[in-house]
Amino acid sequence: MKKIVLLGAFFIGLVSMNAQTKEELQAQKAEKQAAANALQSEANALQAQIDALPGWRTGAFGTIGGSISEFSNWYSQGAANNSSGNIGITVNGFANLIEEKYFWRNNLNVNLGWVKLDNKDIATDSEDFNETTDVFNITSLYGRNIAKNLAVSTLGEYRTTILNNFNDPGYLDIGVGLTWTPIENLVVVAHPLNYNFVFAKNDAIFESSLGAKIVADYTRQIGAISFKSNFSTFQSYSNGDLSNFTWINSFGYNLWKMIGVGFDFGLRSNKQEAASFQGTTLSAADNKLQTYWLVGLNYKI
């Protein structure tokens, strides 16, 4: 009986010692975590001071998505022998010079996609990847500050396709007006005097005109999350059918080093493009909303 009592006391003491050790370790962990949080806060504050300094700010991130497959004698589907693939790439880059009295902001957006479906039982079926998504957009904005968050500015924006029909159509906007930066990372451009040059072989549909240009761009990184939203619209003074808008959004979540997951989607309305695609007149065109989206691996530079 005495031995049992001693063993019980020893066991209780051992459990108490382990419990105490666990509590001590948890307390030490909490202290270390608090110290790490304090250091991270100091580092974030220093980075904010660095970001506020005049000079260049550059960066890029994007999404790569795709799949490749091959089937042989898979009789449950219509094409029993086929190879297929889908590849998409987006790039969002910026190079901004921020000085006390002026700024020069440059942005690049590229979205390219290819797809193929080769039915091996059809001799004439193509084995090549065909272009499906083709977006190229570059902007350059220069401004001279007249107030804390307001500047007189000039903007040049060019957009086209590069895999197919380069510069057919191509759009070049050049205008002057004001740029407003109400909060950090948000840039709003309002240019009431803007000329929209349109380059195309089909000049019966595509027409250049004078109008107003409005652009809103928000780019930010919060921890492991990067996102960019850009809205650009041209409103023609001569004919509403010559107006257009494009809204592009990109999101990235960093998982490991520079690699993560990303999602991109875009919206566009352009009646001139709709009329050209449908082979009809500008006034008769059905201007359906244009959309695209892409999910895949995300990268950050």
C-alpha cells in the first residue's frame, strides 16, 4: 500500500512538473511573439518612411495559369483520342517617380492566353495552340502638383493586341487635365480635353474623336496580399457609340517566397469592336459586355 501511495505521489508530481513546464514554455512563447510583433511594427514604420521618400518605386506581379492533358482510347467522350491545353499569363508592372513637386507614373498590363484541342482522329485538326486572350495596355501619367493632393497632368495611354491584329485596332489617348490622389495608392485622373486616336484597317467603323478621359487606379500590398484595380473610360463628345471603358482587376496571395495563387478578371465595353466582330454597322451592333478571367499561380517580383 505504501508503494502505491508513493507511486501515486510521484505520478502527480511528474504531471504537475510537466504542466508547469508547458505553462512556462507558453509564457516564453508569448513574450517572444510580443517582441516579434513590436519589431515588425518598427520595421513597418521604417518601410513607410522609406516609401514616403522621393524617388523611383518599381514592382511587378502577375498570374500564370494552365493545364495540359492527353487522352487515348477514352471512349466515354466524343473525342476519344485528343490532346488539349490551356495557358494564360498576366503581368502587372509599374515604375513611378514621386518627387516633391511632380510625379511620373507608368503602368503596364499584359494578359495573354492560348488554348488547343487536337482531336487525333481527325487528320485536319490543328495541333497548335491558338490565341484566345490578347490584352496589352500601357499608360504614362505626368503631373505637376498645385496642391497637396491635386496636380495638373497629362496622360498617354496605348492599348492593343500583340499576338493577333497588332494595332488593328489600336487606341492612343492623349489628354490634359487634373489628377487627384485623395489617399495613398489611389490615383484618379480627369482629363476633359482628350483625343482618342484609333488605328484600324476598317475605317468605316473605327473612328478617332475628341472627348473626356477618366482613369482610376488603386494598387496596394497588404502583407501577403497584392491587388490592383484599374478603370479607364473614354467618353466621346461627337458620338456616344465611340465611347468605351475597360476595367481590369488582379489579385495575388503569396504562399511561399515569390509564389502564390492569383485571380484576374476584366470587363470591357466597346461598340466599335462589337460592330467589327459582328460584321455590321456601328449603329446596329449589339454591344455585349466583354469579360475574361484567369485563376492560377501568382508570382511577384
